[in-house]
Amino acid sequence: MAIAALLSLALAPACKHAGITKHEYMYVSALETSLRDRVATMYTKVGTVHNGDRVDVLERQKRFVRVRTDGGVEGWIEQRSLVSQEVFDGFQKLVHDAAGVAVQGHGTTRAELNMHLTPSRDGEHLYQLKDSEKVEILKRATTDKNAPKPPPPPKAATPTAKSSAGPNQQTPAPLVAPAGGSGTSPVQGQSTPAPATKPSATAVPKAGFAASKPTDAEPPKPVMEDWYLVRNSSGQVGWVLMRMIDLDVPLDVAQYAEGQRIVGYFVLNTVQETIDDQPKEEPQYLMLLNQPKDGLPYDYNQIRVFTRNRNRHRYETAYRERDMEGYLPVNTGHAMFDKEGELPTFTIRKMNDSGQIVDVTYKMNGPIVRRVLTPEEVAEQKAKHEAEFAARQKAKAGARAKKSAAPQKQSAKKKTKKKHQ
């Protein structure tokens, strides 16, 4: 007995510790908030948590949650200042998915912004951006501002004493509400029609007046909003409203937007320019433009390449392509070309005449921008040139044969003429 008692005492702490291995973690979505010692109007501040901090849930009330921080501080915090583990995992997935996405430009926030999990005002948010914070532009999306909220997930039914009946017992049919919304109490398995009522005096149109309009209100027209998927300096990724981000495009280039919205921009390369006898590296840009309105199904409809005129110390348009349906992302880089050497390149995604989204690559050699042919186009062009060359050779051979046959024909005519004489 003594040995058994000693074993039970020795195992008790381990069992107690094993009983709390499962934690419910939540994360602070507020920029900064306090932990309270109690849920009351008068309370003492026992600690402070910041945006993105993880806390362990200890107890719940209607609007407050008692938590423990990673530093061991316990206190009460408002439920609205926390998000669940599922929301945090969703933001981690955004970070993972955006790891290989090319940056489409850099921007600056206009105000403090919430980073949403989805491109929606009602989307869950966790991290926050400060005013004038620098971000990287990754993607664009457009959504309906007035779209209905998704329905909450169905709650699991709580078993009761009656629901624990045997498998041979039938479950009572659910209660169905009356079709008219009023009337007698409902009956199991069927609906009870509402009692007939007399039409009101206002329901009957008076003589000389048109009938009343139908009571069913038309659904609101969609109000579209554009969103950017952005990444901050801490590596956090989320969706923010596009109009709350100003792209960091130099004024020397942005002035050529001509009222269009700049969606993204890229530095293709740099050239050396001498200003006041001092050498300076000046970048050359690719810029994506679109109509200045939200809700367009494509990301941009125009591209422009700006090269630097080093003699006049200004930017000039080297290439422009309009009336396209372009889609992000755009990728830039460098490639080797036989006689031209290494040149800057960029690849865009646009819809072709067949309605397919294809990748198109361009190269820039000085102020000249040209499209890079695909291997299929190179093979097709080579076959076309070979066919044209063969046709020309055939035509030349035919001309030579015709020319050589002409003297023989004339000599034959002379022989025939002498014979007749």
C-alpha cells in the first residue's frame, strides 16, 4: 500500500501537466491593447499586448477572454481584439503562396490600414499597417463591395436524452413554420397556411391612380472595389484597398500617365548619365496602366517603356502597346541574344485573339523594344523563309530553262522553213 501511494504521488504532477497539453491559441488583431485584472468598469492594467502577439485562452465570458501571454502574464482582453488560430493559419498560407510572386511595384500607405485575409471589407484581419508605411505590391483583385456575407458554418447538434433512442425508433419530423409567418401553431411534418385576411384599404388602388409598385425591392447594383495584395517589411502579407496605396513612381515618369491609373512599374536597367560633370545612374522603366476605375476584369490595358535621353536629361517613350487585356504578374530579367549580347527583358500575360491568356516576352536594346519570338514562332518563320526561298529558286530554274529553250525553238523553225523551200 505504501509503495502504491508513493507511485500515485510521483505520477500526479506528470498527469496534471499532461492534462493541459492542448492549448487554444488566439492572436491579437489590435495595434495595442491592455490586459485587465478583472471584467469590470474599474480595473487594473496588468499588461500590454501588441499586434500579432499569441495568447493562450484560459477562460471565456460574453465579451471578454482571460488569456496568458507567452511571457506568463494573465489578464482579460476583449474578444473583438483577437482572432482564431484558423485566421492566423490563413495569413501564414498567404505568406507561403506569395513567396514566389514577383514584386509588381512599391507603394506607400495613405493611412493606418488593416491587412485582410481576403479582398473584402468583411474579410478577417490580423495585421495592421501604419500610415506612410512602405509595402510591396504582389497582386490585384476586384470584388463587390455589397456582396452578402457568407453564412456562418452550421453548428453541430447537441445530443439530448430523447435523441439517444435506439436505431429502430424514428426521429420526430422537424417543425415547419407557417408559410404566411403567422397563424396557428405548426404541426410536425407539414406547414400550416396563414388565415385569410381582408385586404387593407391602402392595398386597393383608387380610381384615377396607377397601381402601386411591387413591394419587392430590386437588389443593389454591384459596387466594385479594387484590392492589392501587399507585403510589408516584416514579411506579413494581406489584402488592402488599392486606393489607399500610392505607388512610388518617380514624378518624371508618372507625369506621362495621361490620366490613366498606374497599376505597376518595374526598373528594367540603368544607364549612366552625366549631370553637372558628375556621373549618375538613371533607371529605365516599364509601366502598367489601366482605366481610372474599379471593377475591370483585367489588370491593365496598356504598357509603356520609358528610356532615358541622356543628352536632353529626360525620359521618353520607347515603346507603347494599347488596347490589350493584361494580367499580373509581370516578370523582368535579362537574357543573352546572339549578336546583341545580354539585354533586359520583360514578360507579360495577355489575352490573344483566340481568347487565351499567353505569355509574351520583349527585349530592350537601347531605345528599341521588340518582341521575342517563341521557339514555335521561330520554327514557323524558318519554314516560311525556306518555302519562299525554294519558290524563288524554282522560279529562277524555270526562267533559265525557258531562256535556254528559246534558241533551240528558233533553229527548229529555220530548219522547217528551209525544208519547205
